[in-house]
Amino acid sequence: MPHKLITQNQFTDSLTQYGDGVFETMLAVGNDIHHWDYHWQRLEKSCQRLQISVPEYEKLYQQLQITLTEQNNTFSVIKMIIARGDGLRGYRSIENQPCYIQFSISDYHFNPKIYQGLNVRICQTRLSHQPLLAGMKHINRLEYVMARRESEDGQFDEGLLLNYDNLLIEGLTSNVFIIKNQHIFTPILDGSGVCGTMRAYLRDTLPSLGYMIKEKALLLDDIGTADEIFLTNATAGIMPVSRIAGINKTFQQTITNSIRYQVGHPCSQQ
């Protein structure tokens, strides 16, 4: 399906009024998107689930590369929004219209300190249960905005999010993994949360490195009794957790760092 590239100041009714769209936050090395195939797979599935016209793969990637080449950065973070397009009143949409696409690019500043161990808190804001949206990186992020406001004092590097059943779901901007007795677990994301691209990559890659990841319903007790905890996202990669507010222990990083070194990160190789 054709698509329309919009400028920074253009918005559509469906996007601004209803959050009717999805987005990807990607790390670019030159004009190459890191883990592009994983971003595309999630984008395509999300658009299909929301019944938004799926962009043309080749043209979309070509536009991304042209935009990145014009920026001429060694490392960039690119946010790509895919919106349904113009909508009608009463939540109605126009059938068979091309999706709208918006790119936003910023410099990526590699910070090796995040690999020394994050200081994390557990947010009071809870994630609601909505299987229809679970896994997608949709535009409506109000729960995350509210949770982020809990940590605006700068004391913590990241916040962990639970649902109303007090199950661990994810971080504010990351997926979460716990290691216990050399077994790796990550939360089930069938009711809320975002299935991150780095999470998907690790699930595909770690078995070949001798590690198995199991999806599991994780409680607060599982956090406190974990040997190691690490977070992942598309730009920073794998980030070990050192401390969690309210839990009187310092988490180990041995297995986490071994995985991180084996998986690597584009910026750390420069």
C-alpha cells in the first residue's frame, strides 16, 4: 500500500485525537538501521492488527536511508511514526487510504556508564490489561507518561512497571529479564507491555550462545530473589541493573556482562 511522508508540523486527526498509530525507536549506524528486520516485523504485525495500511517495505527503507544520509551522523536515533491518516468524527476512519509516516532524527550519544549497573525503582503507576494492544508500540503512552513523572527527580535511571495483578511487565523504556540459578526469565506480555526488538533478538540469539529464555509470570518476590536483572531496548542494548529501591541487595552482573559482550553493541565497537 502506498504511503505519504509528512513533515514535522503536519498531523492527522486520527493520530492527534485518538493516538491512532504506532511508532518505532531505532538506532542507526550511518544510514543503516540496527536490527531493522525486527523493527519491520513488529511494525508490519502492529499495522495489520490495527488495520492500518502497511507501508511498502522497499520504499520505506529507502526513505529512511535517504533521510539518514542527509543527516550524515555516525550514530543516530530515529523515531518513525506510522499513522492511519485522516479520520472522520465519531472514531470513524476512511477506508483504503495510505498511511502517514513521520521521521524524527536526533544524535545518539553513547554513554558507557549505563553498563556499570542501573539504579532502578518500581513505579506506583500500574499498567492496565488490554490484550488487543499488548505487544505493540502504539502511540497512546499516557500510562508511561504518568509513570515517568514519578522519577523526574533524577534519582533513578529507569522505572519498572507492574500490572494490576502486581505482575512485573517491563521498564518504562525497556524490557526486563531476570536471572536466577543461571536460568533467564522474561515477563509474559499477553495483556500489556511492548514486545521490544532487542527482546525478540535475544530470544532468537541466546540459545545459540548456550542460554535459554523462558517467558513467565513474574512477581515482586521474583525480583527480590533474582541473582541478576538486566534491561534491554533498541538503542542501548543490554543494561545490567545494580540496585532496585526497596530491595536490600546489589545484583550480580556476571552472566549479564557475558551475554552483553557476546551480543555486542554497534557503538561499543567503535
